[in-house]
Amino acid sequence: MITIIAILFLIGILVFVHELGHFIVARLNHVKVEKFSFGFGPKLLSWNIGETEYRISLIPLGGYVKMLGENPDETSNDELLDKRSLKQKRWWQKALIAFGGPFANFLFAILILTLTYIIGVKIYDIAPVIGRISTEAYSAIPLEGKDRIISIDGVPIPGWTSIIKEWVTKSPDQRQITFIRDNDTLFVQTENFSYELWLSDIKPNVPAIIGDVYYGLPAYQAGMKKGDTIVRIEDTEIHDWYDLHEIIKNSADRPLHFVVQRGDELLEMDITPQVNIELDENSGIIGISQILEQEYIESFSVPKSFKYAFLTTIDIIGRYYSGLSKLVKHPSQVGKSVGGPIMIASLTSQQVKEGVSAYLSFLAMISIILMIVNLPVRFCEEFLIEFSREFRIFFTGSVSANFF
């Protein structure tokens, strides 16, 4: 029941915000708004303020704005000639009104993400345990596999990401690392040790245990579940996530036989990795992520929250358009990569279980997607109509000329 309410609220508030954007820009351009409704279908409540009827309708799945002259077939000639009619506005005003909805979703996403960062974001991270270390890194820091780092210069380290952040934030010539090895607490000093080695030469211990299975992708279709351990692919034993990643990455569109441990049971699955359209090379994915054992809450000040919210929004938009361009290059992956209402419902259910912060973040992400989907269509529509009109006037001298 809670999930259903969350889905209805998500759809309703996002479409309402979208229509509110159209409404505000229309009023700013002196267009008469006849109706502004929250929800669809039969009206439950209504009241008039000025020349606009505000109403609450039965089906809370969004809303709509009805502007004078928006539907010429339903508008009298006198109304079409009214200076407050949408029909009488310049093309750029119509384009701005169309742009108002997507822009409202953009601002709403920033607002929601800012609130999320202020409340506190739940961070999921890899445990700060050494998995693999190169000879070069070992000569500078004699750490070994299974060593657990607990602090750097006295600052507690809750997760692997904290190591990188601590190293980048303060970079003195000497650092002291405190770690645990075989139940003993040990210390090691470093000198001029670049943080880049933490990214390339020292890798965390990541077992081949599935953290998340993404809806609709090959692993989901094969029946993999969170918590499964992949023990073998074809004839190769899997010792950690790096073994698993390497095989899947190099096996796009090639069927693989998996042996998976679920509790005390061994399961066999045949999975064909699909092309990872996020990468230019022919890289395979099956739609799983590693288990993240560490959980902690991190909150930020209002200025930092706003900054991170804005940057996050821009990043999501950039990733979307990047993915869209990749889909154009790999049209065969379109059906496999695009979700629908069922996927949104499934993801909403997951985010509700994760808590308020996760749900708000998901709400912001869907708001951004709604903005992106509507922007090219609604904003360009008026420009294309006006271009077509000017094209016909230039070549025929008549707006009513037909194309053949």
C-alpha cells in the first residue's frame, strides 16, 4: 500500500510541477489560463481566482493547463483574436511557454536534491580492506591482502571512498596509516605517496557477491538475485569481482555458463552479456553490481548541498544524452536498455524501502528525465511550426499553401 501511494505521489507531483511551469510562464506572457487542474478526470473541488478556474480532479496522476486558443477547434473566432490568446503570441513566446514545464522539472530536481543532501545521503561503500596491491605500491606501503585500514592520520576510515577523499583533501609529505592484520593493530608511515596509486595499484577486496540486479537486463532475466555468489563462469573459477568483471567485459553477445551459489544451493544459468552502450568499445554487461558492505550517512551544509545538487543534476543530464547518443550507434540495444512504467514501479518500491533520502533522490532523477524527454519535443515544436510557416510564406506567398 505504501508503495502504491509513493508511486502515485511521484507521478502526480512531477506532472503537477511540469504543468505549473507552463502555467507560470503563460501568465508571465499574458496568456489567459482558463483552467489549472491537479489531477485528471471528474473534478472534485474547484474555485475561481480572477479569470482562472483552479480544480482538484479525481485521478491524482498529474494535472493540466488549459490556455485560451490552445485548441483552435474548440475556440471561437473572437477568442482566437483576443490578445491574451495563445494563438496571438509570437513563436518565441509559445516556445518559452513550452519550455516552462521542463525548466520547472529542472528546478524541482535541484530543490529536491538540495534537501536530500541537507537531510543526509546514505552512502554505500566498499569495506576499506586491501584486495590486490601492485609491487610498486607495496614497496611504498607494505600492505597485504585482507589488511583492514581503520584510520589515516587519526581520521577514521568508514569505507574505501573515504581513503581517497582523505588522501586528496590533505596531502602532506608523510601520512600514518593504521590498519588491522590478523587481529593486530599496526601502523605504517608513507612519504610522497600519490593518491593515484589508490586508484590504479591498490584495489579493495571485493568478493564476487551480487549487490544489486538491474531490472530488465540479462542477469535479471536469468533469475540472479541480490546476495548470490558467482563461483564459476564456463571453466574458470571466480575468486573475486575482478575475475568476474574481466570475463563479462570481454564477452559481449557471447553466451556464458554461470555457476551461482545461493545459500547452500548451487544454481546454473546461461547468460549472454549485452553491449555496454556507455562505452565506445565492444564491452559486455549483464546488469549487476558488487555488494557494498559499508553504510553510513553523510550530510552537508546548505551552500554545499545546493552546489552538489546542481552538479548532480547537470551530471545526470549529461549522462542521459551521452547514453542516448550511444543508443543511436547501437540501435539493437534500444529495447534492452529502455524501461517503462513497470520498471519505474519496481525501482520506486526499492527506493521506498531504502528510506526518505533514497526516495527523494529517485524523485529528483525522474523529474530530470521528465524534463529531458519533454524538452526536445515541446521546445522545438513551436520553432518548427513557425519555421514551416515562414517557409511557406517565402516560397508561395500564402500561409495556407499545401505541400505535395
